[in-house]
Amino acid sequence: MSDPMKIRASVVGDVTEVKVLMSHEMETGQRKDAQGQTVPAWFIQNVVVSHNGKTVLAAQWGTAVSKNPFLSFKFKGGAKGDKVSISWTDNRGDKRTDEAVIA
Amino acid sequence: MMVLRAALALAAMAIAPALFAQGSTADEIAKYRAALRDGNPAELWEVRGEALWKQKRGPKQVTLGGCDLGLGAGVVKGAYAQLPRYFADADRVMDLETRLVWCMVQLQGYTEADAKKNPFGSGNEKKSDLEALTAYITSEARGAPMKVALSHPKEVEAYRIGEKLFFFRGGTHDFACATCHGEDGKRIRLQDLPNLMTAEGAQKAYTSWPAYRVSQGELRTFEWRLYDCFRQQRFPELVFGSDAAIALTMYLARNANGAPYDGPAIKR
């Protein structure tokens, strides 16, 4: 079970700024453990952000993204009280979706 | 290819003066920290810690809501800025981590060994509840002025022992804490070390722990900081929650008095 994301979304004028912290190991597949065995790659592959059911950001990530990634972006539109929904899927097929209300 | 190389060389020449004008490594590290401050992953620990604090856990299935961190049962706001302190119920000076263990034992019915079996987490498989709880409670003290009292004789005693430990030289390197932290301008590799003998240095250092260590991908508590300092100076392992750890914390926390608490922070 993955930990919840921490999402902040605020609107200034007609631009909404979204800041997301995700809890994920983001293993690169390059490391070895104490026994010398390769630690298998484990990372977020797809990120989709939607606002009122419309996708405002879709991203494909790889192993170069850090552990516990922080994502910050802006989109046009959005009003106070609207919901922003963020989902990620990792290469093991684990999923997580969290929602935040725009402040 | 030649043309490209020439272009690159020209570009490099154009960049070089700008690089020299950018100031010292310490300034660059400060910029790096400032850039990371927004979206500090310590918040993930804070969120998990808050859930743990409010969750019914342990053999007795109760929350930590009845835990007295010094300001009354269940009062979290600002409590960390006044720790360590003497607790009459335990008849002992305690820092935050030790008090949490005490509450987990007394209220939730954990054995002491269970409560403190995982003080420092490592990755997804070995998450530390104590680190998460510490992150939550310290985050609730952000902005509160450091106000560690020396009113009880045991608090004074802890402070004195902490002071002794700070200047105690030993280990294979004949190091004391003061060897690295007693003068301005000392460093390990490229990291400037705080001079803990000045009020400003002690305040800046103490109020920025716990912190998320980017290089480890973990949130680290003040007990961890001391534990790792002991390791670096080749001292015997500092036992978690021991009198020595609490005394040293007392000495440094008291010396930070007056400054607003500013953690959990983010560090390289």
C-alpha cells in the first residue's frame, strides 16, 4: 500500500498552480543490495492529472526521476473549489489516485 | 563534427566567466536547499505521523491522544520547542523520541523493545513509525520560539552532562564534538559545519532538525544526527533514548533558545 500524495492547488487569475509530492521508492534498477543482487527497477511510469474530468497533464516517467518525486505545474482555467485529481501507475502495476480542492 | 566542437568550445568559453562569478560552494548549496524547500518530502512523513498519532494502535488499541509532551495530555502544538524537559511521571528528562517511546509503552501497551526497535527507517520495507511521529510533532512546532527550561535539578544535570559530552575527547581519532563544531569555518568535505559554541550557530543547527536528507531519501531525527556524529567521530554507538543522547540534546536545544523552530527542514 502506497502512502497518500500531498497535493496543493491554488488559483491566481486564470492560472492554477498545482504542487504534488508523491511517496515512491523510484528504484532505478542500477543499485545492488548487500548480497550483490540487483535491486529491481520500480518506478512511476504514468502520471495523469485531470481537472473536472478533463486531462490537463499526462506524463511518462522513467528511472531518472528522484525518490519521493515533487511535481509542480500550472494550467489555465480552474476555479476555487474545483477538484484536481492525480493518478500514477508504476511499472509493477500499482496505482494510486488522490484528489485535492483548488484553494 | 568539427563545427559542432568549435561551437561547443565557444559556448564553454562564454559560460566560464559566469561560473566564476557564482560565488562559493556554500552559496550554491544554499541555493540548492532553497530550491528544494518548496515541496519538501518531509511532508510525506508528517502526514504519515499524524495518522499514526490519531490511530488506535498497540495491544491496548488506543491513540496517542493522551500522551503528554510537556504541555498537557494530547497537546502537540509547540511542544517540541520546549523539549527536552523533566517529566515527573517518568522521573526523568526526556527528549521527544524518548517521550514517544514512553507513551507507546504506557498508553498503547507496547513493550519498550517493540516501541524502539526501528528508530531509523530504511526504504519502503523498513519504515520507522518513530521518525514519522517525530516529523508530525515537530512540524506542529514550526515558528514557535525555542524555550527549553533549566528549572528542575535534573534538567540542569542533563545540561551539564551534555556540555561535558560535547567537549569530551575520545575514540580512535581523539575527537570531541567541539573538534568540528567549536570554531567557525570548519567543514567536512564541502559541507560547512555549524559552530555550536555560538548562539547563532546552535540555533541554526538545532532548529533545522529533523530534516529530510535528499542523499538518503529519508527523514532523519535529531537522535539520528547525534547517532551519526558519534559514528563519524568513531565513538561507541550512541544508544537510542540513552541518558547520553538526551543530555547532549538538552545541551544543544537549550543553547538554541530564543530562535524560532524551523523544522522539519531539507538537507543535502
